[in-house]
Amino acid sequence: MEAVQIPAGEISELVDRFYAKVRLDPEIGPIFNATIDDWPAHLSLLKNFWSTVLLTERSYKGDPLAKHLPLSLDPPHFSRWLELFEETAREVMPSEHANTIVGKSHRIAQNFQAAIAYHRERRFREHGAGGAPGSSES
């Protein structure tokens, strides 16, 4: 089975339109808007991330999980993110391309949620219920 080739222009369009929705969304918009200071730079970074995921361009250099660990993200936030992402992918991409990127986004979200749950549990075990959330580990 041959890999689906998604043009960089489709990735760019998806990222721009998707994050325009995210910024206005009452559920997840406040989290992103409070965290991101420079939207144009962040959109460029995300385009590189998705190009690396989809096109193996290796244009993204970073650790997206580390950036998400300190955020107060819960399963409903991931559900809303995935809902908006799939909606936008289906609006801007042919079905085969949308299916590919939506599938990858679900796998990434599952990995992020598992890692966040693991780190929260570890922090709870180390600090207890009254521990120091957000404190750095030694």
C-alpha cells in the first residue's frame, strides 16, 4: 500500500483554518490563547510539525509533549481539539488526505493523554494530594 502524499499547501491551509477556530472556541481557546504569545510563529512551528509527521521532511525540531505537559489538559479538551481538527480537515482536504491526518491526530492525542496521565499520577504519588502541582522535579 502506497503512502498518501499530502501537499504542503493543504497542511498549511489546515493549520491556519483549524487554529483560527481553536482561538475562538470557548472550551479550548482560552488555554491556547493564554499560552501562545506569537501566533504567526506558532502556526509556522505547527506547519513544520505536521509536515514532519506527514511528509517526513524533518522540518520540525522540538518536543511537543514537553510543551503540553504543564498545561491543564483533560480528556474533554482533547475530544474538542480532535472534533475541530477532524471537522477542519474534512473541509479543506480530499477525503483520503483527511482520513490520513485525522488518524495520525488520534494516535498523537492518545499518546499525549497517556503521558499526561502518567506524569500527573507520578506527581500525585511523589507529592500527595496537597503536593506542589507545577513544581519542577529534581
